[in-house]
Amino acid sequence: MTYNIMPQKDLMYSGHVGCPGCGASIAMKFALRALGEKTIMVIPACCWAIIAGPHPQTSLKVPILHTAFETAGAASSGLRAALDMQGDRETTIVAWAGDGGTFDIGFQALSGAAERNEDFIYVCYDNEAYMNTGVQRSSSTPFGARTTTTPGQGWKQRRKKNIVEALAAHRIPYAATASIAFPEDMIRKFQKAREMKGGTRFIHVYATCPTGWRVPTEMCIKIARLAVQTNFFPLYEVEEGIRYTINHKGNRQVKEYMSTQGRFKHLNDDDYAQIQQMVDADWDLLGRKAKM
Ligand SMILES: Cc1ncc(C[n+]2csc(CCOP(=O)(O)OP(=O)(O)O)c2C)c(N)n1
Ligand SMILES: [Mg+2]
């Protein structure tokens, strides 16, 4: 299969209502370039429900179905069935949800859809907290991060849920991670997912949130890149739940990534050593799966 590395047709208007430096907005821009105009976006409650603009305004040149927080998987299944009834096999349905709407409240609907192998692409843009409502902890928030709902020591003491593994366990045709700092890789994955019609495709996109992570807006891409270069957020693909491909091998220390952000500024060297061990163990496990 050949891919158009950077399609130039932009399907976002020049204005939107995201924060300056919003990684989720950049993610949408690249995703739509890859997906093309025959796309319908299904957006549950999340920052993107706001960024898209209130009706009749919109920041996208494709149709949007706004839906309830927990329903992206179910609403996308229904929309696909409706298009099938109309004989439209060309339009791609894309669920576009945040981490709260995917890892937590929307997980039931997503898992149901994935188990039925519904024919749509589900994208989770991951900013690692409930940002739209004021930076509350989600099950995607990483170990060590401070949020507005991590009481006690003030930072999260549990690991981030591994959502790609959870989706791969459904044996769907395609599950992959992507990053706004690696646009060619991201566009290739979206084009690949679009062409793999006939089942559930899941793409987990890492999206910096300058507001919630407490970083300068101009650092958005640099920080997303460091997440991959330190193996904090590895780029990989899983086909049929078992065939793993790693797309990038990082070799930098995790502290280089984390120390750029206000949400980790309370961590000391012992904490960093513990987190480095966790990241190394996860990377080792991923490497073993890719070699199997
Ligand atoms: C059933 C329900 N509970 C709570 C809310 C309030 N709410 C709207 S968006 C949101 C946070 C969404 O977080 P996430 O999915 O991570 O997206 P982000 O805002 O970070 O982009 C919450 C709690 C809601 N709309 N519906
Ligand atoms: Mg979020």
C-alpha cells in the first residue's frame, strides 16, 4: 500500500476555540488530511465538543455528530448502520473522543462495538485528564502527575491504563498509537485505518495539553516528541490483536520529558528512578511482544 505522506488539503477552517498550543487541535488537522472529506466525525463531550464550535458555527469542513459523553462507540455503530442502509460504503465514520470518554466513561460502549467488530475508526486523543472540566484525573493520567483530583500527596499513585492492549485484546483488525510530533507516521496510520474497511480500528493519539500540563504553548510539539523519544509513549501498531510492530525506538531518559512540565514538578530523583523503571519494564514487554 502506498501512502500520501502529507496531503495538503486542509479540512479545518483557520479558526477554532481551542486553547493556544492545543495538541488535540493539531491532531484533528493531521487526521482529517489523511481521512479526506468523505468522513463523519462523532464527538462526545470533551474539549473537542467545544473546539468544533457551537452550531451553526463549526471549525471542521466535514459533518459532526455531537453525542453524549459515554456513547461514542454506540453512536458510531448506529451511524454506520444508517449509512449501510443508504448504500453508502464510501464514507468513513470516525469516533473522536478524549481519554475520559474512552478509558473511563465510554469504555463500555467502545468495548461492545469492538467486540462486535463494528466498521469504524475510533480515535482517542489523549491529553491524560478530563481537561474540558478542569484537569481532573482519568485512568489515562500517568503515575506521578498532579491533577485537581489527586488528593493525598497531590499526585497520582496509579499507573496509566494501557488502552491499546485493552483494545488489542478484543482482536480487532488494527490498534495503533500515534503522535502529533510524528505527522508522517500519524498520517500513514490514519490512511491505513481508513483503507482497512470492515472492522473496528483504534488509534490512540498523544496530544499535549499546555493548560492542563502547565507548559508553555510553544512547547507543545517538542514535548510530544520527547514522550516518544523517552519511550514514555511508544509508537507501535497491533494487527489482529497479536502482530506487533514498533515504529520508533527511543533512547532518552524519562526525566528529560517529565521535567519540562508543571504537572510533574514535585517529583524528586527517587520518584524519577521509580518511573524510569516502570517505563523500561513496559518497553521491554512491548519489545518481547513485537518479537513473538
Ligand atoms: C455523563 C456526563 N458526565 C459528565 C459530563 C461532564 N463532562 C463534559 S466533558 C468532560 C471531560 C472530558 O474529558 P476527556 O474525555 O478526557 O476529554 P478532554 O476534555 O480532556 O478533551 C466531563 C467530565 C458530561 N458531559 N456527561
Ligand atoms: Mg482528556
